[in-house]
Amino acid sequence: MLSLDVRPIFYVIGALLSVLALAMAVPLVADLVAGSDDWRVFAVSSALTLFFGVLLILTNRTGRIVLSLRQTFILTTASWVVVCLFAALPFMFSANGLSFSAAYFEAMSGLTTTGASAYAVVSTLPPGLLLWRSLLVWLGGIGIVGMGIVILPFLRVGGMQLFRSESSDKSDKVVPRAADMALGFGWVYLALTFVCIIALRAAGMPMFDAINHSMTALGTGGFSTQDTSIGFYQNPNVEWVLIFFMFCGSLPFVRYISLVRGDYVGLWRDSQVRTYTAFTLIVSLLLALYLAAMDTLPFGEALRHSLFNCVSLITTTGFSSADYLQWGPGPVALFFILTLVGGCTGSTSGGIKMFRFEIMWLALRTQVNRLFSPNRMLPLTYSGKPVGSDVIMSVMSFTFVYMALILIFAVLLGMTGLDYTHAISAAATALGNVGPGLGPMIGPVGNYQPLHEAAIWVMSLGMLLGRLELFTVLVLLSPSFWRR
């Protein structure tokens, strides 16, 4: 068996738990201001989380934290599992308490920015719990951006090595410079959140709702303070603001840092950004034309609703401005496909992600050209960089496993009693970290409260796999990983 030093792993998890404990002070204050007795729930949860966090830090103190390849794989999965466990405590201890399974599902959904809720009704929840749900999405978004830019390229997961920094260490160590990069992402993320709050408030949304929705829009998590999501407000200005910030959350955050440093065209120069923007606009326009042609909605209203809901699903946010299941089978089929797409790499969105579709298209085009010109040299490049066979293999493997897992999870969910539509859409929305599925139960105005406990755990696993890009978790199941 592999001899592994777990002290750095436990130390980092302890630090993450300490941050989580401090974050619980925010909903605690919200409940105190609102006069809700639930503040005690957050006080106890914070104390427990802080105790274990500090305990792990003190008992696993080492020198400079430098992780090996195996340690990083273990840490990436273990940190998500453990942090979700402690993040679930307020959901269990609250007067509106959930079971352990449902509470863990809610926490996993928040931190993976999925936005699927186990609450049947959210509009009557205490302000602290509502804020905690949104805060989990926001904190999860920061972790996801850092993981997508710093950790996953280093792990060579799913073709992410294509986005590895030119100046990063080429050895099998995670460089300390990652902390500096994460700090830059955090400032950009915070600034965008504040701007979104101001814009939503100016658009007519109440301040508390504006704070919650800004965090879940930038985190592309989709938790709302209302049971009917954004459709509750019936406010076109709110919808336009959220369209913009959901889209911002799905763009590569490293390009925002370049923008701040004066590179004003770097964002648009990114190939995946151009493809992603064009795809989103074309799909939204075609759906709007369809809805107008079928007399479902006037064109102006159809354009707004189609753009909002297409952006919401492509970015894997999960907000809804209307019950699009009423638009007919064509749009419903389209929305199922959109749950698979996802945003850009290095963003808070989930899904397969646009750069993988671009790589697959380039590989397909090259293969077709080789059929009629076998001796021709056809170099494959992406954004001006040569694409190695290892990247192509990684992208192809990821996409194959992603689609296979949707089918496997659909079968597992079907065995818990869900029909085909609910099972396949729930599997896709869990792995894609999208939130709403298809069908009256888990659709845009539904929730996951009626699901069997076994289905809740299957979906929690699906959300974890999808957020950690599949292989980060699956590699731990390989016996060779644990051998010396």
C-alpha cells in the first residue's frame, strides 16, 4: 500500500472548516436582526465547525504546504465531502429541520453551485437559512474558480491541462503561487457581486433578495428566496440584470484579471468565449422565433424569456423566469440538451464546458480531412496553442464517461421509483450542476423534496462527481492509485 503523509490534507481541510465556521456568523447576524430564534442554530453549528477546524489545524501543523499529486487528488475530493458535512448542520438543527440525507443534499447542492433544493417551500424559511443557502453557493463558486484554474489543470483532468499557466511549476507539486491567484479571483468575484447587488436593487428588487440573488447569480447556483424563482417578481429589469451577471459568472475569471490589468481584448480573444457567446445568442434567438411563431408569447416577451432561461441553463445557474415546461415538447427537448453544455472553463458553471466541444469539433474535422488526404500534415491548434494527443484523449474520455454516468445514474434513479423523464433529467442536472430538471416534480417550479432517500444520495454523489470533473473522484477508486 502507498505510504502517504495525510497531515497536509487534514491541515487544509481544517483551514477550510475554520473559514466555513466564520461564514456562519453572517446568517447568525441576519437572524438576530430579524428577531428569529434560528440564530442559536448558527451559533452552535459555527462553534462545532470551528472546534473541529482548529483541532485539525493544531494537530497537523507542518511547514510550507506543498502537496504531491496523490495528496492533491485526495484533498480535492475529501475537502468537498467534509465541508458539505459541516455545512449541512444548520439545515438539520433549524426549526425547519431536514433529515441528515436532505440536509447533506442541500449543502452539497449549494457548495457545488447546483441549486437543487430539498425544501418544499423556501419563501417561509428564516432569513438566516435563506442567506446560508446563497452564501454556500457564493463560497462554492470561489472554490470552484480556484480549483478550475489552479488545481484541475495540474491534475490533467478532462483536458484541463490545456489551461495550465505557462509559469507554473512543471513538477508533480502544487505550487504555493496558487494562493496568490486565488486571492485575485476573490477580489474580482467580490467586486462583481457588489455591482450585481446595486444593479438588482436599482431594478426594483428588495435589498435582502438582491443580496441573495447576486450571490447565486455570480456563483451560477440558482438558489432563490422565492418558490417560483425569478418569475415571482414579474420584473423585466430584474431579468435583464440577472441575464448579464449569470453570463459573467460563466466566463473564465482569469480573463477578468487580465481585463483589470489593462488587457481589454483578452476576454474576446479567448476562443471558447467567442464560441460560447455566439452559441448562447443563436439558440436564444431561435427559441424566441419559435415561441413567437407558435403564438406562445409576443416576440419581445419571447426574446426576454428565451434568453433568460437559455442563459440560466447553459450557465448551469438554474433560475427560471417562467414555467418553460408549458412551452411544448420542442423547447423542453432543447432545454435538456442545454443542461449538458455548461459555460467556460475557469468559471463557476458546470456541465461539459464549451472548450471540450471545441476540442471535439477540431478532432472531428481533422479526422474527416485525413480520410480523403491521409498523407497531409494537419496540426491541431486551440487559441494559437498546439493541442497534444493527451489533451484530445482526455477530452474524449471525459465526454464518454460523462454521458455514460448520466445513463448509469438515470437507471439508479429509476430504481428508486422515478419515471424516465424525471430520472434522466435528474441525472443530467446533478452531473451538470444545473438545478432544475424536467417533469412536474423537479421542473423549474418544482423541488427535490418528494424524492426517495436513496435518490437523494445518488444525486448528491452525482453533484460531487460533476463538480470535481469526474476523474478527480474516479481515480480514487483505482487500486493502482493506492499502491506504492
